Amino acid sequence: MMLLKIYLPATCFLEKQVLKVKGESPLGEFCLKPRHIDYVTALVPGLFSYVAAEGTEFFLAVDNGTLVKQGDQVFVA
């Protein structure tokens, strides 16, 4: 599992254990799972999704942002 943290300018919007995350970068869609290598990318407007530890998939609209995967943590700002 990975710890997903999504930050807004003034607060932490979400902090949750997840099985995978999916989003869209300038080079196309990507999917990250716990054993993937560390990764940094810009996020472009589109859908960002994650699968929570219990197996439920959630979707968020993204205008733009940055994603960093380091070890078992994923940060989105």
C-alpha cells in the first residue's frame, strides 16, 4: 500500500492509504502501484483516480499540479 497525500494551497485535502493512483501527465496517462520506481511529473487537466485500501475507486478533477512518488508515499499538490 501507499500513503496518498493531496495538498491544496491552504490545507491537506486528503491523506489515505491506497492501492494505486492514476492520472495524466503531459506525456499521457500513468498508473502507479506501491512497487513502482520513484516518479515525478506535472499533472494536466483531467481526471485523477485512486483505489482506496478497501478496494473502492475514487475520482477527482484536476486543473493542474505536481505529483511526486517517493517510496511508499505519493504527494499531489
